[in-house]
Amino acid sequence: MLLPRDFITYIARETVRHLVDEGMIETRSREDLTARVRTALDEELSVEDRLNEEVRQILTQWAEQMKKTGASYQEMYKKVKGQLARDRKLILR
């Protein structure tokens, strides 16, 4: 994840503050809403981290075959990650 967790909390807090102050939304508890927004942001931003871990696991399983064929780990990493992202319709940065 590229953003520190404290910054994600700040973004969530400021987003909720702005939406409430501008009258775009109403809430009984800013703290509860901020926590929910922070959780959603954290979940969304960690998608690529989880995808990277899955790619590493897949390539570990195929390490012996890659070694026999002389396949480049970096190239295979890009290809597998790209394919998984397309299959899951993910937009990566």
C-alpha cells in the first residue's frame, strides 16, 4: 500500500467532514461514518497488495518449471498479475 494508515484516516475524516459540512449527507455519528469510510478506503487500497501476494504464491508453485524453461521471474510476474487483474476487472495504478 502506498499510503500510510494515518493518512488514510485523515482522508476519511476530511471526506466525512466535507460531506456533512456541505449538507451532502447527514449522519448521527461522524466517528462511526469516518470509521466505515476508512475501512472502505483501506480495503480498496489493499486490493493490489493482496493481488501481488497471490502472484508470488502462483510463481512459487511454478518456480521449477520456470527454471527449466528459462522464463524470467519479472516477466512472468507482470504477465500473471496483468492476467489476474483483467480476469477480476481490477484497475491498478
